[in-house]
Amino acid sequence: MDRIWDPLRRKEVALTPEEKVRQWFIGLLRDSAGVPEHQMMSEVELVCPDGHKVYRADIVIYGHGGRKLAIVECKRPEVAIDQGVLEQALRYNALLDVPYLFLTNGTRSYAIHVDGGRGEYLDRFPDYEMMNV
């Protein structure tokens, strides 16, 4: 299987269809939204308060002072970004409480601002400084 360098994990990883989307989105966050690589982590382990259920967030974006700003959920291109994907990101957000959720399959991408338990789809992706406000 082909491999690709993941700058966030600082190692080569298997180039699966989902990984291809993740690496594309990391580049987009870095190059278009101005997110420094050192302010992102991929494959972030999330443990429920009961200690039993473990999730893995595809990408978590951190802001000034280490504050968590966003969760990115990546899917293979053939997986629809539907209510199930949104619910998955919301489950992760119940543990992290971030103001932004990004959902992508490399073909379709959505940005959602979360405030007070309510989500609002955004017309465009916020840049890093806007997320830090």
C-alpha cells in the first residue's frame, strides 16, 4: 500500500482514501485558513467520562493558549456528508466543547459554528484568527 507523510503525526501513514482527504484538508487549513501545523493534531483520542468508550477525532485545531477550536471529521469521497456524520462530530464535541465543526469527504465540505448547543452552517470557512476570537 502507498504511504504519505502526515506532518501532524510526523510519520508516514497508509494512504487510504480517508487519509488522502485528511491530508488534503490539513493542507487547506494550513495554506488557506492560516492554521499553523503545530496547532493541529490528527487522530486525537477522546475518552468518555465513564472511561469505556473511546473515539478518535480526525483533526483537532487548537488556538492561542491551547484552547480547542475545532473538530474536523473526514470521510472517504464516496461517503455522503449526512446527518450521521454530523451526529458523529457532535458526539465528539460533547467531549471537547469546541466552537467549530468541519465535515468533509474531499468533494463536499461544511463549516458549522456551534454556540450554546446550537449549530449554524457557515457560508465560508473561517480563517484561524477568526476562530480564535
